[in-house]
Amino acid sequence: MMNKPRGRGRPAGRTETRAEILAVARRRFLADGYDRVTMRGVAEEAGVDAALISYHFGSKRGLFGAAMQLPASPPEILAAALEGPLNTLPERVIRALCAAWEDPERAPALRTLAQAAVRDPEVARLFREVAEREMIGRIAERLRTADAARRAAVVGSQLAGLIFVRYILGIEPLASMPTDELVARVAPALRAALAGPPRR
């Protein structure tokens, strides 16, 4: 039987409420996938008002990051990097990626999620849905071209490859390359992907 919602605003005397919400969200994300989970659905199952989830986590992206125990989720990192001129987007995205994966507090959780996505089909499915909706989809929204989704997908594949080679496998010399040099070498490829293939 569903619990009765506890009302709007911060709960009085229920310090475990946040943990309850995260437990429900994590189970729902893994069982149903990212697209099918709603903040309202999580709120109903946790027995709280949906406004309380917004208060704690801000958005579905924020709830996902917290539920998967990520200090900063990949969609949130990308969302911040997308703000600004399109012509400098590659540099911003690469620097944001490096900052997150090299942060001693955030990197272990990101590495764990990436490794789990390789080993666990359910985590892989969930991460794929998140990448398609919140990462590739949002890059495509910025481009606003007929083939925006294809361009964004190519950018996503390049970023995923960079993460895997530099931070998961640790292949040299990419693994120890200074950030400024990495940006200078990788940004042109991302810019070309954003621009799409040249017209014949």
C-alpha cells in the first residue's frame, strides 16, 4: 500500500527522508530505465510530495546523479559546459570533463559508474538512455540542424573514447597529457564533428 504523502516543504524530524527517496530512485532507475522514471512516480512510491524531491535534487538529472551516488552526474557536467558560445563548446566540454574526472572527490564515483556500465547490462542500459536523452539530445538541441542528432552522437562517441582511453585504461601518452595540450589536440576533432561532414 502506498504511503501517504507527507506534504510540501522540508519534512519535520525525518532526517532519513532523503535516503528513502534515493533508495526508491535508484531501484526505479535500474529497473525501469531513465526515460520511464518520473520525479512524481518516485515521490509517490517514497511517500513524499514531488516538490520535496525538487527541493533536494533540483531536477531529474540531479536525482539520477544522487541516486547513482555521483557527486556530479555526467549530464549535469555537460549541462554546465553547454552554456556559452557554440564556437568554444569543444574547449569547455573537454575542460569540464577533465575537471570532473581528475577531481579526487568525484573521480572514484565516475570511474565506478563507467566500470559498472561495462560489466552490468542493466547499468549499461540505464547509462545509454541517460546519454541519449540528457547528453546527446542536449548537444543536438544546441545545434538545431537537420542532422543535429548525428553530429551530437559523433561528439558523444569522441568524448566517450577520450574518457575510456585516458581515465579507464590509462593509455599513454594520453593519460598523462597536460589538460591544455589535450584541449588543443582534441578540440579540433570535436569542432569538426559539430560542424558535420563538408558538403560535396
